Amino acid sequence: MTTNYIGQPISRVDGRAKVTGQAKYAGEYNVPNLAYGVVVSSAIAKGRIAEIDASAALGLKGVLQVFTHKNAPPTAKSDQSYWDEVAVPGSPFRPFKDDKLLFSGQPIALVVAESFELARYAASLVQVEYEPEAHATDLNQQRDKAYKPKPREGVAPPPPPRGNPDKAFANSAVQIDAEYSVPAEHHNPMEPFATTVIWEADGRLTVYDKTQGTPNSHQYVCNVFGLSPDDVHLLSPYVGGGFGSGLRPKYQLFLAVMAARGLKRSVRVTLTRQQMFTIGHRPRTLQRVALGAAKDGKLEALIHEALAETSQFEEYSEPVVQWSGELYKCENVKLDHALANLDINTPVDMRAPGATWGLYALESAMDELAYKLNMDPLELRLKNYAEKDFSNNKPFSSKELKECFRQGAERFGWSKRTPEPRSMRDGGKLVGWGLATGIWETTQLPAGAKAVLTAEGKLTVGSATADIGTGTYTIMTQIAAESLGLPIEDVTFTLGDSTLPRAPVEGGSFTAASVGSAVKQVCDKIREKLVTVAKAMPKSPLANAKSEEIAFADGRMMLTSGPSRYVSIKEVMRHGGLSSIAETADSTPDFEKQSKYSIHPHSAIFAEVKVDEDLGTIDVLRVVSAIAGGRILNPKTARSQIMGGIVWGIGMALEEESVIDQKFGRFMNHNLAEYHVPVNADVQNIDVIFVEEHDSIVNPLGIKGLGEIGIVGTGAAIGNAIFHATGVRVRDLPITLDKVFAGAAAARPVKLAPAA
Amino acid sequence: MNNFSYTRATDITSAVNEASREATAKFIAGGTNLIDLMKENVARPTRLIDINRVPLNRIEETKDGGLRLGALVTNADTAYNDQVEKRYPLLSRAILSGASAQLRNMATDGGNLLQRTRCYYFYDVATPCNKREPGTGCSAIEGFNRMHAVLGTSDQCIAVHPSDMCVALAALEAVVRVTGKNGDRAIPFSDFHRLPGDTPQIDTNLEADEIITSIDLPPKGFADHHAYLKVRDRHSYAFALVSVAAALEMDGNKIKGTRLALGGVAHKPWRSKEAEELLNGKAANSDNFQAVAETVMHGAKGFGHNTFKIDLAKRAIVRALKHAAQMEAPR
Amino acid sequence: MAAGAIMRVEQNTQANTQTVSLPSSTKITLTINGVRRELQVEPWTTLLDLLRLNLDLTGTKKGCDHGQCGACTVLVDGKRINSCMTLAIMKDGSEVMTIEGLAQNGALHPLQQAFIEHDAFQCGYCTPGQICSAIGLMREGHATTADEIRESMSGNICRCGAYPNILAAIQQAMAHRRNVDRVAGERSVNPIANERSVNP
């Protein structure tokens, strides 16, 4: 049937808008009488503002106001008012609260003017006197101040130890005990954060905000500014990338709303690229992984400890070590996650938060263990394959990881690998093959959707979710079209609007499952209405059919047993005298059913690198990633999601690092020339395999979510390939060329096999 | 960005006159570096003199058989010019390894010589920098200095010149022709850029009212034996950690003449005549090239994050010389 | 830093306090997407800000405002450039083509079509710049192999990581263009007409 869209490689429904420049992002609504706000950022990390002199700025004709902590209009007093849907324990950052400086780059003034250029110029004239205090921004120096964080909602703390890990490790025949260091990273979506606040004639606000959740930003604005939900309409139809950076409201939202209310006119605030380095980041994290194994490779002890940075005002924690207890069969496991407070902004979830770091360390350590055991790294993983989740003794709802290994290895040609480091060559360069495993979590959250079917057979479905490039518009359109058997051109999905039924922020790979279930449910309600009407039609072919015996396809309703007899949906609408059918639905996960299982997508990643050992330069020639991610709604957009994750894995492995100058407590490479993300020339062959995986537990659609599994493990696979190529084990990311060539010089004595 | 006045010059004389009237005026051509710096409040000219319509946009032969690159020819037009590709392929390679296609379409040859350092501290007005604000101190020396210089540094400044093109021009011994209130001058390339010394705020020996009119390439282009090797943190669109322009004159396996210039290691493209002369009359082999590398980097000093550049530069020199001598194919 | 000390960080010590009112703007002429426009611009307005703020042509994106991402790529007099690093006033008299000028009478350019087919974008924010850059690349004619195209497109960052699909889309558009050229070449010997028919 032509309206079976689920599982089809449908091109993005928002594609035309994006390739023609018609898709409008938050900072692109040019309304009459718009004023422009430019943020002045703190030059120091800690202390107080002694004086701000804005007189030169205010002296310019066309400058409307310079807002600072001294003249900011009052907003809510209690911390609770600033807690957003994904806030972490602590006291959220409140712009312009007082004269205290909590991190370098903190917003300290907002200059609002008639034009963008004037505001920018005036902002440069604001003179600030600081009273600095000594700051601490080096995680390494705060090791002795580590503490166990308060639990964060939605992030389970590491489970208590099982067995006797320290003793088992001490008694193991083969041991690996290594520390891995990973740097701070910034999301750097291509679109800078921006908010356009439109001051409506009646004083209500229409707000276009770059966010991964319009309900979250909407609620924040209402709470902070004491507005009723009807006073604020918050929209975010297109988001130029998020990767987690837009989960929590960003300070430009606060500033733009504050200024619009203060000036009673429309205001836009857009951050500069430099300011994109002041809004939170993936935290620098130090990890210890100790693995003890028997000589046959059986894991006897697994210890994984992490220390991560957070701010002085919030305890941001992410699931770094949990995965180690779930991925392998091991009786003696100890997992620990600690924080240290620094004078930095609070870290923010960034693509596969926690798992990206944790699996890098775990899967690098597993590779080290494989060499020590003289065992194939793939064989080691199969040897310790967990058929159930040993961390909570639950069965997996589904786990096709073995099939990922099999299909990935076959596609990659893993069997042709020679085991010794430095044993494979191409011309004068060393070649290395490495692998790693990935794991993420599948979550389904409550979500709402509404739908309207018109007499003409046009369907509009909406939910206040987001499409940050993930393909939400497209897959929801597919689900809705297939559910009601309508041509996809007749279906419109709307999102990013606070007036639509509530949906969670788009993150955690849970949108497809959560919102998809709501869309399915609301369409099913329309189905039921149509069935009732259709059965009552004279000579209805469906008269005696049960609901489940009726199929919807090609704009028609028919018996599944005899599709040649049908009624068209338009006929049904006409017969029922219906100008439209409108429904809403709230989908709630079957928590009871799900709680009996451990639910995860998995992956096996294989990477090939070519290394110039003299210069240390690395080419990632191929990455094959085999994904067990449940049902694939759209192989085209799904592949893109995984490919994007792999490109992130390349960046993480080789390039990305936000460097703090400890003297200034400030990220210094705060631009896209010096914070390196992969460019086109860095990326060669990427091969994505979706392994068939059926899961009736996760949700009725069998979806596991794909936004994050693509990056998890990829960095380790590349690092492991570099070791195989060179014999150099770099345990601090990124693996830049200086670490490789210096290591290669030292590593040369390793046994050399004849050149391949 | 400050407010400024804008003047459009259509000939050299009026451009120079405009500049000499206002000490804080600046010429603008491609704009790829100046506008960048103005947006960061690092450059704050009171007037921009747009010289894009001044007729300096041709590439033509010089009387001595060399090639004259008009100061306003774009980097892209230079790199893809038939004569440059054929006679000075080293220059083409160097240009094409820098920036992006878009920037090369905008940036001019004269402007390329005048681009300023990419030092993080120079660019960030929240931090002290002797180059930006003389006397405030150098933040890089004890700070984050991965990109910084290991040769020719001073206790005032360890910035590097970011250009790729200039590294090739140094090796080719180009001549920079300039004109100003006091008439025309021809500046040998090695004298054009300065070391930081006690005046790191001054990058070049160009006077404030002087304008570059052309860059003249001598007849010798080293088309047969040359290499440009750029080592950087990603495969494209990144500044050099170390780059090497190598050019050889060969007689069989014997070397008759050597030109070697380094980028990414100093405040200016780095030449070592002493090292180059080592190869005269010698065979092209790894040992001889290694000796050159050691001599070039003799006295180099690292500052922590950038110390690896000393070793890397040696490796890159050997590799580039091997490529130039065609001992191995460039990869 | 010593506690209690006062530190003054002056972002801009050279405020032109004499220019407290805006100097008068200048009239320039630009032909944008085939339409000639007379515009009043201030000298410090970049071509990018002119397009986005003054002319509501928001298809051209601001990703970094410093020539480091390529999102602002447009074609000026047929060449791809970063509009963020260009003052509008400097381009007086030029022809500018933005993403909004690519589709003709509602029909997508083959490159736009190829971007959709190959899913060569996700969030879409870098996409107009990628497409304009690829148009420039095809006109330049220097890049033909996969590696050359990757290198030549490296001035356009895609944080979503769609690079392999961007490459595939460009290769498809190049193949399409070769076909069009071949067919047109059989019919006509006027290469300029072909150029126009393919590249608006």
C-alpha cells in the first residue's frame, strides 16, 4: 500500500524550506520597530562588579537603554521560579541578579539600541571596573575537594558495588588500571542562541526562542516574569542545531524578555560565537578504569570512577560510569561518580551526556586488556557479553548487539586484521583497525498531541516538541500518514509552539518514542471516530467488522481481509456531516511493563585510520557503525543521525577541546577557527548498518531513539585504531598529532610484523 | 565595531594622500582580517580607505623575466593563474592550503602580507597583550600557547605570523613594492616582516602612509623541485602548526641551491641561510636533510604547549625536502 | 589576582565621542537576485547584516560573523564569498546572489533538489551557505574528485555532520550539469546559454 510510510526513506518534509532559505530561525523575525540587544560579558571569572559606567553608550543617539544588575526590572525572587524542566540541583544562574561574578563571560550588561550595529558599538563603550577574587578553574587541582553529587532527576546515581571488586581486581591474573582524561567541549550548533520578543499591541508577548523545548522556555518566562501562560506565546519552529545546548533556557531569553518588558517594545538578542562559549559545556572529566580478568579473558573485576567539574552554584552530574555495569557480565563491579566545584558556568548535557565520556574510557580500557591478554578485542567482548543487565538483574527488552558485532565485522572485514600493533601499512603510513561498543538508554516520557482531520481529508497533527535537525517533522508526518492511510502530502505536522499539547524537551533520544506514541494515539482516536461513522453508512462494507479488522490506506478504509471493498475517508466525512474531526491525546508510557526490563540501544563501531607517524597526522578512512536501535522509522534520516554522531566521534577523538587559561579562568579558543570541529575534508567513508531489532516492550512502535547512540563508543574505536596503527595509547583527548608522533618515537621498539 | 568614515580611492596617489592625512585611517581591500579585528574591537580605525578600485589587480611579467602580482589580485586568482601554476607551483600550493575557497576569493595578495597574528590573547580584549596594548604584558608566554612561536621570540611577544602564502614568498625571495608620501621602495621579502623584539605592536616595516603596489617574483620559480608541507590540527580550514616551503635546484642527485622557509614557528616566515648553505653541493639524502633541520631549529625555545613544534618542525623540514627532491611523492 | 584590587578592563578605549550622532549613510546600488536595488547603507554595515536585517533576506545565515564557518556564503559577481567579512558599501555596483535567488519560478535548482534527495542537511542552518558555496565550486571548475570537493567545501562547517551526504549531493548535481551540458552541446554550440540555463 502506498501510504505505508513507516520504515520508508522519505525525504525530509521540511527540506524545501531549508534548501530555499525560507525556514526562519529564532533570530530572523524582522518585525517593525524592533530593537536590538547586545550582551556585554564579564572579563573575569570571579569577584564582583565594582562599577559599570554606561554613560558613553547612553550618550549615543539611538541607544535606548543599558540594563545591568543595578537597573534590571525586578523578576521572581525564589530559585524555584528559575528551575526549568531539566534543571539540576542547586541555584540556577540568574542574569543581572547582583554584582557577583560566577564565571568568565557571564552577562553583565545588555545594551539595547535602534540598530544592531549601534548596539554593538555602544556595548564596546561600556566601561567596567572589577573587584577580582582568586578563582579555581582547574579540575585537576580540585581532586581532593571531590564530593558525591545530589541525585539529579532522570539520572540514576551509580548503583552500589556488587561482589568484592577491589579484592577481585587484586587477585586477577591480568590487570589494566589506567586514567583517562577528557576535556571540556562546547556544543557549537551552527545557529547562535537568539530570542526575538515581539511586543504585541495588548502587551502580550510573542517569543521566538532557540530552544529544544518550547514548553520549557514558555514556563520559564512565565515563572520568572510572573506572567500568565496566556500572556506569552513561545515559538521555535526551526532550530539550527542543539545537541543539548538548548535543553535549558539560555540567558538571551531572559535578557530579551526583560528588555522588551522594560522598554515596552520588540527586542531581539542574539549571542555572538564567542558568547556561545559562555552558556555551558560538556564537563572536563577524569576517569579511572581498572579491569581484572582471568587468562581466558573472563572479566573478574570492573572498577570505573569519574570526577567531573561543575559550577559553584549547581551540581550538574551525568551518567558516566553506569554503562560499565550494564554492558558486561562481571560479578565484581564498583562504579563511582564525583564532582568538584569550579568557577565556571554549569555544564550542560551534550550529545549522549556521560556515555560519550564513560564509553570512551571503558572501551579504551577493554582494548588495552585485549592486548594484554593477547586476545582479539572482538572476542574479548563476546566472551563477556551480558545476556541480562547484571547491574539490576533485569532482562534486556531486546539486545541485538551480537548481531551488530557480526554484521559490522563482516562489512568491515575485521577478520583480515593482523593483531599486532604497527603490523598494517599502506605506502609509508601505518594503518590501524579498532573497534568499540556503544550503549545508550531508551526512555519514553509522557507527551501530548492533537490532530484535526478535515472533510477534504487533510490532516494536521501537532505537539510542542522540537526538530533540532533530528527529523521530527518528517517521522511524525510518516506516523500520522500511515496511521490514517493518508497520502503524505495531505498531512502536516506542527511543532515548536507553546500552545500545542505539551511534549518533553527534545533530548535523550526520547522524542521519537514519546511524541511518536502520542501521534499514533491521537490518530487512533480519529480512526475510531471514522470507523463508527463508516460502519453506520448504508451498505457499508465495514458494517460488521471489528475495529482491528479495518485497515486504513490510500485515503480509504477497508477490510484487512478484502481490501477490494472500501469506503474513502472523504465519503465517510461527508456521510457523517463532519466538517472536521479534532482529537487530543496524552500518551503515557507503560511504566509498569517497562520497569521489568533494561532497555537500551547498542552499537558496534569499527574504525580504520591511517597515521603518518613522523608527523602524527591521522586520517580516519572508514567508520562502520552497526546499530541495534529498535524499529527504524525512516532509514534516510536515521542514517543521517548516526552519521552525525560518528562525525562528532571523529571530532571528539581528534580535535575538540575547549582550553581554559587558568590564570584568567577563561576559555581562550572561543571561536570556530581555534575550537576545531570536523570539516568536510576530515570525513571520508561512513557506513551505517541498522541491525533488525524487534522490541515490543519499549513502546508500541518499537522505537529506541537514535540521536545519541551514534557518538557513543566512536571516539574509543578511533583511539583503539590509532593504537593498533602506531602502538601509541593516548589517554587524554583529543588525540592531537603532537601526542601521536611523540609517542610513536617511543613506541617503535614494539614487535614489528612484515609490512602488509 | 567602532563607527568610522569611509572613503573610496580610485588611484594610488589619492589613496596615499588620504592615509597620510589621518594617522588612524586604514586601507581596506579584501577585508577578511581587518573586519574580523574590528568586530572584536582589536582594530579601531577612524577611517577606512577602500582601495579595491585602485588598478592593482593584474598579474604581469616583469622586465627581468619574473612575475608581478598586483597587490589587489585575490589569493584565488593568484593560485589559479596559469603562469603562477606553471612557474611558481610552490606559491599556488601554499595559497591553496590556507583559509577557505570563500576567503581566498576575497583576500588580496597585499592584504595577505599584512594579516595579523591569530594569538588568542591578541584577539580577546579581556586579556593583556603587548601587541594590542603595548606595555600590558604577554599572556601567551605563561598561558595557552599551542599555536605560538618557538623561534625569534622576545619576552614581549611570542605570536606567529599566520600566512601560508608568505612562507612561499619568503622561499621564492619575492620583492615587495610599496609607494608612499616619500616615493617608491622595493623591500626584500625577508625585510618586510619584523620580529617582535620590544615593539611587538609593529608587524612590518611598511610605513603608515605606504601602500603595497605589487609583489614581484624573481625569475627563478623552482618549478621542478619544490614542496609546501602544512601540518595542522585538522585536514583543512586551520592555521598551520608548522609549515615548510622547500625549493631546490638539483643537478642529478646533487643539490645546487636551497630555499627553505617555515611558517607557524615565528613572528615572520622563518629563513636560515646558514642551514640552506649546508646543502650546497651535497647529495639529497635523509642525513643531510636532518642536518639542515637541526641547524634551522638550533636555538628554538618552546613555551610548554608549543614545545612539540621544535621536533615537529624538524620532521616537517626533512619531509618537505624529500618531497622537493622527489625522494618520495607528496601525500 | 590579588583580592580587593580593582581591575579595569576597557573594551574600547578609543570611543569617538565626537561622533555621537550617526553619520549620514551612503547610497549604493546592488543587484540582488536579479533585482537592482538602491540602498542607503552605513559604512559599518556588512553585506550579511544588510541582507538579513535591512532586506529580510534571512536565508543567508550568521554562524560566527568572523569568516570561520561559511554559513554566510553568497555569490558576489559570480564568486562565493563570506558576506560577514564584507562591508556592503564595498560592493557598490555588484551583483549578489543569495539562496533566495536560486529556485526559478518555484522550480528548485538541481543542487537544491540533490540536497533534499541525499539528506545533505539536518538542522538546515548551514545549508544555504553550503549550497551557495557548492554553486561557486561548480562554477570555478577546479574541484572534480571526491577529495577535491571535500577540500573545496571545507570552508562550510556542518555541525550536524552531513558531510558525506553533502558530497553526494554535489556529485549528483555535477553529473546532472554534465548531462545538461552534453545535451545542450548537441543542440547548440553556445556555452554561455548553457551556463545561464543551469546556473541562475
